[in-house]
Amino acid sequence: MEYDHKKIEKKWQQLWEQNKTNEVDLDAAKKPFYNLMMFPYPSAEGLHVGNMYAFVHSDAYGRFMRLQGYDVFEPIGLDGFGIHAENYAIKIGEHIRDVSMRTEANYYRQLKMIGNQYAWSHKVETYKENYYKWTQWLFLKMYERGLAYRKKSLVNWCSKCKTVLSDEQIIGGECERCDTETEKKEMKQWFFKITDYAERLHRNLEGIDWSEDVKIIQRNWIGRKVGAEVNFDVHVGGLKGKVGGKVDELNIFTTRPDTLFGVTFMVICPEHALINTYKSKIKNYEEVLDYLNNIKNKSDIERTDLNKDKNGVRIDGLVVVNPINKKRVPVFVADYVLPNYGTGAIMAVPAHDERDFEFAKKYGLEIVEVVSSTGRMEEKELVVAYSENGISINSDLLDGLKTKDAKEKIINWLKESNLGKEKINYRLRDWCVSRQRYWGPPIPMIKCEACGWIPVSEEQLPVRLPEMDDFLPDGKGKGPLNKIDDFVQVDCPKCQGDARRETDVSDPFVDSSWYYLRFLCTEFERKPLDKERLEKWMPINMYIGGKEHSVLHLLYSRFVAMVMCDIGYLKEEEPFKQFRAHGLIVRDGAKMSKSKGNVVNPDEYIKVYGADTVRMYLMFVGDMRQGGDWRDTGVRGMYRFVKKVYTLLGRVAPLDQLADRGEDDDFKRLLHKTIDGVKRDMENLKYNTAISKLMVLTSKMQELGCTRDELGDLVVMLVPFAPHLAEEMWESLKLVKDKGVLDQLWPEFDPSLAIEKVMELVLQVNGKIKAKVEVLPDIMEHEAQKVALENPKIKGVIGDKKVIKMIFVPGKLLNIVI
RNA sequence: GCCGAUGUGGUGAAAUUGGUAAACACGCACGACUCAAAAUCGUGUGUCGCAAGACUUGUGGGUUCGAUUCCCACCAUCGGCACCA
């Protein structure tokens, strides 16, 4: 019996498709289990081994759950809209539509080849009308609730991709897609108000079962900070002499309201409205304007360079009064204060903030210490800002209070005097969803001169993405659709007058923010989602995917699910009950890259060794969370194993013909320990050790032979890893069962058969192993001591030294301390 | 700078609550089969040592009868954030 993977895998893949083995009746399912993997954004190179790595791990889990009796729904689709695909099409000079059709075919071919139990009848492609129609619907829902809005603000601009991008798509200052350094531009764009959900997004992280590191990344990105908002009065005048009346208020956010007595100046950002409002009162307006212009000309990198000197300009003519001690302090404009965090203005406490300290030193400003570690004034002069918590000093009512208590007291004081309040601030900013590109869903909005922005009505969806030959972005701030008059010109839905369509398309991350909901509802043509379906199947039981989406897809999806929950489509606001991030797969210790030419092409390996071998190798190469190191020799080793398993069919015999299977059945013990151990490993996604346990069992079966039922147990356990092989062997075994191997239940574990009859007791002296003896597993402490002290080796080590004590660990060891 | 992860043989990696470090696999060596090779099977394989034995989980400390595991300090690599008040 030669193992012919080509024949076997083809045969079963065809049978699965014919018999719809992997389809689930979503309505009839009794024990729903939604097993999701991040659907790929297809590239022309085809399925990367990195995708494959994630997919087979996810599939193994789904198959395992099926063996636990669940109705597992495992959908797949393509996230095909987007800049990535479009850029590639531009590069090779073909139309994106043609390229997409080609990559689609290629992807589905490859995805079928790896043998995952996909519910093919539920596939979605984000770039098909029957999908993006509903992405547009989602936009309308957002708009209805005031969660989609237009605003002019500083946005990220990629000069190579010629579009704006969201904050989440800027990775270390570079475009997520093309690694070009991005710049800030002031533009009017569509945003989703994710900041309205900041608190819920932050709070819920507590209760969801996700990889801890991903939760931390999200938490940091959301950046929740508890502090206070304080209102300072702004007056016209100078620091000395007469001062005019209050003309305005300057609101600031601080996380250290307890340092209010230490405020010696204020700083506003260059974009702050105060400057323009009081330009006639500002004595050195020219100088201020010079400074602002100077900053405008600086690039982003220059402006945010941390090593750069802090500089700014005093706004002469305005002063601010500290509400707590009525002290007049100067106001500066400086670019170390950011326009898009807090209120764009700060109270400067140089003694307790590094940046303020640096600024104060440079401009010779007063530094007043109001916190110290001891609660007493420090003897020596401050050389660095003391930004830790401590005890308040020089702070009147706060003196002697610990930072935590001082904060609380001052916030109460602010509230009572109506000068401020507790305030929670987030780093998270709204999600910019406009893209000045072609390959995406047109944003379904119409601009009428008379009526303003009017949403396209739901019945009019989809707003079809028009065919166009020249789909290249021009970089002038409008999408390519702007070139098509037929598309742009439209009657206003309200007044029937002349109006223009929005020509930007939406961010591809909008597409992927809800695909998992659509998977459950693909057969509904007239509605995007079916509430019953969602109630039955959501939230997703297990989601496996890459860490690179920690903030991006995983954050956006949570936000969109919350909105869907608020609208009433979902019962629970968190879409992914469990999420596990997988690691990166490298090759021979180095990152795979096209330029290095070390990219693993899964097709080749599947051709030579078969999908089962490649699947198993990917799961054996290391812990899923850590990723793995691809080695060709390792794949060959796995191939050896797969073949070895297959040859076990020739080792099947009736029990009485098997040698070495006496009363005390060691083999039976191993089998049951394996059944138990592999199950535990699978539950914890420790596939590598699960496989190693199966290898041990396989070797033993090969050595001793096994019964039909025993091999059947192994074959069932192999299903998650090597489904084709399992099917083939199951068929050969001709076991009388009413269902195929994919729908068997996990072999039953009998703990009584797994009990050891003898054990090896480790004998240590002072924690070092000196001898091992075979004893009964339930040996009592005093017996063990007797055995140990009579052991010649131990005797020799102890000699005439005195035994101080003996520590006995049942089932493990005895340690003698001398 | 802040937050997080990782560091174990020649290699990929294992190690329930602290209890036999290196399971499983790759590679290598030797052997069997073969005219030969491949494939397959068997044996060995952390380091030093002929051996007895000693040493060994990034480095240095600590707690403990006992530490890959817990604590402290440091080093290296990778990832996230970064003038966020």
C-alpha cells in the first residue's frame, strides 16, 4: 500500500464538495460553534504560507470542535477591495477588475487545496455588488445615528497612494500599504465617530477572552487617561500692573490636577483659536505669526522630533489667572502642545513635567515645586522634573496629601467652585474613512448646493462602482470617480435640483469590519442581516488571526459590532468571544520576503508532499502564538510520519494475535493517555505537543501492531491535522459506524486504563539526583524513605553525615537533606 | 523614554500548581537491507571526561530542601506607542 497523497487528497476533496460534508444548516444546528479565521486580502502572488499557517491552525480547532459534537460553521471569503490590490494592478498595468478575478480564482483554488472544512456556500467577496451594497448600507446606518460625519482636520496623507489614511493605518509614521512616510494635511473628510465608543471599547477589554498582548495594545491605543478639565480665565493685559477684565476662558486637560499650585505658565498649540480671536490684543502678533508660519513649513518629522529643542513664543498682551491662587501667568504658543489631544492647551507645571521643565529652563520661567517624595521641600535645586507621585507641598489646602488624595480633593474643589471637573481623555481619534481611490465602495452620499449632504436612500443601493479604464488616483484630493460626469451628476434626492455624488470610496477596513456578520446571512438578498441568525450564532466562539490587526481590524470590528448592537441587530456588543493571535512564520530563522527570495510557496510543497503533510508541519513547527521556523528538512520529516501512519493499516490484527500484549497492557495505557493528552493540548491550541503525542503512539503501534478499533481511535484524533488521510484510512478500516470519520466523537478516555502500575521514584540528596528506583505509584512516605536510605548509592553519598530532613513528593521524588 | 513578548543542545522546539531539563522532530554518526543509491528500519547523539563524575535553560544576585518556572538588577532581539499634558 503505497501512500499516494495526490490521489487521496483529490478524492476526498471531491467527495466533500459533492456531499456538502462541510456545510452546516445554520437554522437547524443544535450546538452552533462559529469558528472564524481572518479572511485574506488576496494578492497576486497567491496565498502566502503565512495565511496558510493561520488557516490550518484555525481549521484544526474547528475540526476538533466538530469531533466534540458541535455544529461548526467555518466560512471563508476574500477581502478584495483596497489599495493593496489596486496598487499591484497599477504596477503591472492591468485593470484591477481583471486582476481581481484572476486572484480570486487562484485563491479559491489554493484554499480548496489545503483541505479546510469551509462552508463554501457562504463565501463573500467584499468587492462584489451583493456585498458592498450592504457596506454602503452600513455607512448609511452610521450616518443616521450621527456616527458618520464630515469634518475638516489634519489627516494623514500618503503621497504615493495619493489618498488619506486613518491613524491606525500609519505604522511608525509610514503608510501601512506602501511604507511611504506620510504627512499631515488639512482636508475635509468623512469620519466614523469611534471616539463615542472609546469608553466601551476600553471597558469591555476586561471581560473578553483574548490574547493578553493584543488587549494591551488596544488598551494603549485607546489611551484612556483620568484627569481633570480646568478653566482658566483669560485677561487682556500684562503680568504686572493693571489688568483688564476677563475676556475668555482657556480650558485645559491635565492628569495632574494636584499640581495646580505649581502652574507658572500656560501653553497653547499653534492651531489654537485664541490666537486668531485676540489678534488685535496681542502686542507681538507679528512675532507670533512668524512662529506659526515657521511651523507650517516644517515637516511632520521635524515637528515631532523628540530630540528637538522645545521652543515657542510668549503671547504678549494676554494673561491667564490661576483660579486657585489668583496668580497671573503668561501664555505661550508652542508646538510641543498638540492640537488633537485634550483641548490643545496645557497648564505648565515645570517642576513636575519634563517638557514643561525644559521649556521653562530655556525661557527662564519660574519653577515652583508642589510635590515631593518626602512631603518636605527638597534642599537641592531641581535638575530634572519630578513627575512621580508624592506628597503635596506649597499647595495650601493640599499640603501633606498623597497625590491620589490631592487629586480627589482638588477635583472636588474645582467642581464646587464651578471651575472644572473630573475628565477622562482618550488618545483614540475618530476613524477617517474616506479614500481618494477607485477600488472600494463609493460612499453613498450626495451633495446638493441647496440641501447640503443627503444620503442615498436604502432602495437606491448599491451605488455602483462604475467601470472606468483610467482608475489611477491623481493626488489632487479627489477620488478617480470624480472624472466620470455620469457618475457625479445626479438629482438631489430631496429637491431634485442639480447635485453631485461623493466621489471618495470608503476605507477597505469598513468592508472587513462586518464580514463575519454577513457570512451568516449570505442567502438573504434583500437584507444585509438576519436577526435570528445573528442571535443564534453570534458572538463568534473562536477567532484566530494575526497580531498586525490588533488595532485596525480588531478595533474597528468591535466598534461596528457595538453600533450593530445599539441598532438592535446584535444581542451582545462584543463580536469575538475568544480571540487568539498567532505568531509569524519565518524561514531558516529569517523573515520571508520577495526581495530575499526565500518566500515559501505552499503550492510546491503541497504538490510534492500533500496538504496533510504541510498542514501538520505548520502545526508541529512550534507554538501557534510564537510562530515558527520553516525548514525544508522538517517538512520531509513530517512526510515520513504521515507515510508511517498510513502503513499502520498493514499492522492491524486481532488482539490475540498481537505480541507483547499481556495482562498489564502497557499499550492500552499509552493509548488512553494519548486520548486524554491530545484532547487537552487541542483545547489549549498546543498542536505541536499534540502531534508529538500522536507520533509516540504511532511508533508504538508500528512496533506492536494494533487492533482495528485502536487504529480507529488514532485516525479520529488525526482528523484535525490530516483530514484526507483520516478519511482514507477510516474507509479502509471498514469500522461499522453510522457516520464518517469527520463526524465521529473524540475517542472515549477511560482514566482507569491510564493508571500507571509502577513508577520511577527519583532519589535526591540536597536537590541533586543520585538514584532512581522503581516502586509502586501509591508508595507511602515512610516506605519511600526506607527504600531510599537502603539504596547503596544513596548510602554512599550520605556516608556518615546526618540526615536533617526528607521531603517526599508523592508520585515524583524523595529529597534527602544532609 | 514608556508598554509588552522572547532568550533552553548543532537546529526547530518540549517541560500541569516550583519537583527527573532537553519529550517530539530535524541534522549528524554508525549499523541492517542493496551491486550501488534512494527509500525504509535499528542504535547512538547537551557539554567536558577513558571512566567515576562534574557542569548546563541570556548574565549577575536572591528566595527555597529543590528554580527553565517565583523575586530583584542587567544584557540582547523582536513588536506596539511616542512632545498624548
